[in-house]
Amino acid sequence: MNKKPSKFSPEVRERAVRLVRLLKLRQTTTGNSEMPLTCPH
């Protein structure tokens, strides 16, 4: 079980961080585009 911690793998972690960063950037850049999802016209 303690052979390959894929959950805490550097690659997975980097990918998650990158994904979160992209999501955050997208929300900040196109925050108005994803607004209808929460508040539909």
C-alpha cells in the first residue's frame, strides 16, 4: 500500500494545482460567462 502513493504523487499534485489555477483564472477572466449557471436569465 505504501509502494506508489499516486494520491500524493508530484505529477498528480502539479496537475491538480495547474487545474485549480486554470479554473481560478477562467473564473476571474470569464466570470460573467459562467454566471448564468448560478443565476439563469
